[in-house]
Amino acid sequence: MSSPATWRQVPEVGTVLGIRFVVALATLCGRSLATAFLWILALYYTLVSSRARRASKAYLSRVGEPTGFAAVLHHVHTFARVALDRLFFVRGRLDSFTIQTHGDDLLLDLTAQKAGAILLGSHLGSFEAMRAAGRGAGMKLSVVVDTRNAERLARVLRELSDDANLGVIPVDPEGVGTALRVRDAIQRGELVGIMADRTLARDLRNVTVDFLGAQAELPAGPFVLAHTLKCPVYQVFGLFFEPDRYELYCEPFCDVLRLDRKTRSEDLQRYAQRYADRLAHYARLAPYNWFNFYDFWKRAPADGQSKK
């Protein structure tokens, strides 16, 4: 069977009952026991999903890590651990973790000024860790979320906390509603996180970049939206390190993202490449934090040009 064309075609793993069992185990017996149990789930998934194994090996080879079964299992288990930690973060249970921040003063200054900004995130590590720490520091931080291929986990998160939907801007399939909600949040002085590493099959506005030594596609939408809103843009990462440490990074991306009418394609490519370069840097810092378990490089066009 061939790899799926996009991440949207990767089926959600697990049932609501299974997710609830892990939640109950973590609640009653603690995070350590639940983390140990995740080895069983990770082993099962690694054994049955050839798609995940191929994707993991393709990525690990690009960051110079081993690609044997043990490395792939470690990769899948790290994903499961970070997913489990989301259950703690959504309930404000930060006491189970050691959290170190780098560059959070930039976001605290924005909050003090009631100035909105876009935070370019990714499926590297945990954005939820960044969001939870931000809430604890008094930041108003929303995030654009497409839960259509992870509705089971989203449902359990909503059951766990009345606040699970607060600060969530759902993805509108048509795109317009999402842009308007982001604009409104920015105007209210909120920080809005957007995952800028996954394209959509219907999206013709992609841009091709060099990522970890090969061409890959990134969505143009987050960069076009930042250009339209004329607000500051930052890049953020929440990296997990065993056994319970999260390193949260925030760094300036640009004061105002400008796409000149005459050089729009070139400008888009330049901004997207800047994002990809920093994403690659942090991927190498925490290589097992990469949670795009699909063929990330497969769809890149051969000519290396942005699609119009």
C-alpha cells in the first residue's frame, strides 16, 4: 500500500474507550505508570502500522538517528508520551513537569502591551505545553486547530476540562471564517498559534522549501495571513526531553511580514524557508519530537517552485 498523499488521510489511532482508559490510569496511578503502559500501545502501533514505520525511518535518517525497529518504537513512544501530557496540560497540571522557558519575555512584553501577534508553531514537540505555561503567566493564547482527524482525542479533552475549547479557533474548511476569527483575536491583543508545517490536499497555495536535505511543501496560508494582518510574528517550540522536562522556545520571526506584489512568490519562499530552517534546527535538538507520521517529503514538486 502506498503512503497517503497528506496527513489528513492518516487515520486516527485509538478509540475513545482506549483513550479514557489511559486517562483513568494516569489519574488514579500517576503519570509514571501510564507512561510505562504506553510502551505496550507504542509497540502494538509500531508493529501493525507499516505507514508509521516508513515515515519514522524516512525522518530519522534525515536527522542522523538510527532507523532500526528500536529507534522507531522510541519515536512512536515519545509521541504517545507527549499526547498523554496534553491531558495534564489541559487541566493545568504543570506540577508534574520541569518547564524551562527561553524568550518568554518577548511574549510577556506583548501581553503587557495588549498587542496581538501570530506564533508559528509546528507538530514538533508540544504546543499545548507552551499554551499551558502561557496561561499560567497570564497570556491570552489561542491556537488554530484542525481536529477532524483526531476528533476522539479532542472529545476526551473536552470532557476532561471545561476550558479545553477556550482559546481554540477551529479550522474552517473554506478558510474565510478562520481568518476572520484570527483577525478578531489579534485585534483583542491575543497571541494566536498557527501550525505552519502541514499542507492540505485541497490547498493549491503551497510553497516548496528545502527541509532536512530534501524538498518539502509548507502551506502558504499562515504567511499570507500574517501579511494581511500586519502584526508581529514569532516562532515557538515546546520540546520534550525525558523524563518530564519541556523546553519552551520563542524567537522573533519578523516585525511585519511583507509580501510585495511584484515579488510575492519570492517573498513567500523566503519566509517559508526561514521557518523551515528553524524547524530543522529544533528537530535536530530533539529528534524524536517529530510527530508528522506521514510522507512529509513525497508531494514536493520537482521544480522547487511555489504553486500559484
